[in-house]
Amino acid sequence: MPLRAPEGKAQAPGRQEHYRRAHPMDDLEPLRRKLEALKTEHRDLDDVIERIGAKLPFDQLQLQRLKKRKLQIKDQIAKLESQLLPDIIA
């Protein structure tokens, strides 16, 4: 089935417009990439927090900020995972 310009939209002369229907998996790919990036950042922060806490003396304020950021990322990960995983009706 050929794809056409939406009703009321004229194509420019000499120019072919390709309209593609959005596939549901296409919509999820950016979410998957974002989720993977957040998981990587979460692991990296975990390593940094561990290293900072291991050496004395350490900056307590910096450590608290890193932990807060890590929790924010964890919340974002949970939100994205809930968007990606279909709801299962029990």
C-alpha cells in the first residue's frame, strides 16, 4: 500500500515526500537507549561513591550530593522500565 501525504497537505513540485507509519518498536527504542544510559550512569556513580567513601577524610557534602543524584537516576530507571514493560493483569 503506497503511503501518501496526509489530507490537506500538498507536496512540493518535484519533491517526493515519504511518509512512514510509526512502528510501535520504533517508539520504544529511544526509551531503551535512555534506560541503558541511566543504568550506566548509576553504576558509574556507585563506583565514585565507593571510592570517595573509602579514602579519609572525604567530603561529606559531595558524597551526599552524589547519593542524591544516584537516587534520582534510580527513580528515572524505574519510571522508564515501567513504560517499557507491559502491564500484566493478574
